[in-house]
Amino acid sequence: MRYSTFGKSGYKVSSLGFGAMNLPSVPLEQAREALNYALDHGINYIDTAAAYRNSEEIIGECISHRRQEYFLATKTGARDYATAKAEIERSLVRMKTDHVDLLQIHYVNNVTEYKKAMEVGGAYEAALEAQREGKVRFIGISGHRPDLLVKWIAKEQFSQILFHLNLAQPFALDELIPKASEMGLMKVAMKPLSGGFIQPVDRAIRYPYSQDVHVTISGMVSVKEVQENLAAQEKEVGTEERLELEQLARELGEHDCRRCNYCSCPVEIAIPDVMIASKFREKFGLLPKGDGFFQRQKEKILSCADHDPCKVVPLCEAKCPYQLPMQSVVQKAASFY
Ligand code: SF4
Ligand code: SF4
């Protein structure tokens, strides 16, 4: 594992961060062991969000007594001042701390949401106020649209940026990471396994580790998973391996889906997952996670071809900012059953 200076904070942050999103799914004692094991083995960045069920409470319960040992990042999904202010206060209570190191304006994926959060009376105002009061040290932003995030960080209102970077989604490398580096921002990559579709864990983790980011947050729920993630960062990535991983990412990223989720489907097909898992199937055949996913979605995927409102213009495609051919990818997935 590597330690680097985290943007302009002066903090030496570990290259592996603990993503606490899934901790509410496991018994509290298991979460306690995983979190403490991570801290014992040098991980010093903990990421959560107000929206991750009781994840913040678990952090408060399990590691608040070690508060000096980690950089604590949370998020508010609120867009207005009053809700964001209440959420920040609640996060502090839940995590049994008087401040968070980083508050991210969470999941900002379109201009309307961004404007709401940034206007007078928006969530950003609550974040600034909390910063003045010493409750928040730095303010960042997270989202799934690297092309928009790059424009928003250029306005110089954020110290940190949280984006997807994995073998199936290398898109932040185009403009976002170079811009964030030029500005000296804290760069945090998320979803190294792309929701579990990328295997093996070792390669998945080594890809963002090979790139110009400070921290990769990986969602972990057990000591075993922390060990696997730590092992993947044990040795540095050499040039040859990096080039190989970059080539793989170019191929697996050919679906071009950013997971912005604009494309809600009336029959509830999980379109971004179909786009990404289909590319994996093309390259590697069906992996266990993909198999389970396609089985669960079977009836829905099969119904796509019969959905009358989509016969002339697919409803999903009309909403995609990247004009992707989702209907044909879904229908190709149907042909495999
Ligand atoms: S074309 Fe298929 S995937 Fe797209 S919205 Fe219609 S039913 Fe859903
Ligand atoms: S298919 Fe298009 S709209 Fe849907 S998540 Fe991917 S990029 Fe966004």
C-alpha cells in the first residue's frame, strides 16, 4: 500500500480506503472486526454517506474511539440548505464525532441537481457553514458523469472529487483526473469491482491503483475481504502490467455506459448492469456475479422485445446523454437465455 499527500490537505492518505456502504448488510461484530482490522493494517480513509442505511452508526459504534486514526468522509444527498444542514448534524451524532474530514455533495449527475445544490439556499451553503463552524474540514463532490464533473470542479468550489474508475469504467482518465491533478484536488476512485462484476479482485484493485489517484475506496464487509484488497496493493504496478490493464479497460469500457442512471426502464431492466455485464460476457464468458444477475433479471430482459411503447423509439435510448444502443444490447442479452 502506498501513502501520498492528499490534495492540499497535507494528510498522508492510504491508497486503499474502506468503503462502508455494505456494512449494514452484515452482523455488527463482523463489521467491527473488519473496520478495526483495516485500521490496524494501515488503512486510514473511511468512506460512508448519510444515505447508506445505518452505515454511519456502525462507524460510530465500532471505531469512533479511534477517531484520530482515520480521515472520515461522508456525503449528503440533500440539495437544499435545511435538509443538508440537518443531515450533516445527524452524521456527526451517528458517527460520534465533532467533525468529518470531508463532506461530499453526493451523486450529482445532471445540471439541474448541480444548480439546486449550489444556488443560494442550497446544500453547498450548509456545507460552507458547517466548514466555518469546524464541523467539516473539506468539501467535495461525487457523481457518475465525468464530463460534467470536470466542468464543475473547474469553478474551484471543491477540494475533492469522487468518481468511478474501474476496468469497466475508465472514463475519468480522459479529462477528469488530469484536471483534478492540475488543480491539486484530492482524487478518490470508487467502485473498483463495478458492483462486483469485475473479477478477480486482485486485477480489479490493481487497475485504479496503477493510475493517478490518491485513494481507491473498496466496499468491504469482512476481514477476509480487507485482506484480499490489501494483498492486491502489496506491490507496485510496473509499466508492463499497467499497459496491459489499460488495454483491458479500453476493451471492457467499450459499452460506454457511465452508470448515470438517466435511463429508467418501465419494466425495470437494470440497463447499466446489462451494458457492463454483457461486455464482460463477450470478453470472458459468464462470470458468477454476471450469471446471478442475468438469472434474476431474466423475465424483465425477455419482456423488452414485447414492450409496445418502445417499439418505435426505445424510451431508454431517448434519455441517454451518450446516445447508446441499449435496446439492442438488452435484446442480445435476451438471446442467451
Ligand atoms: S427498450 Fe427495453 S430496456 Fe429500453 S426502456 Fe424499453 S423495455 Fe426498457
Ligand atoms: S445507458 Fe446511458 S443513460 Fe443509462 S446509465 Fe448508461 S450512460 Fe446513463
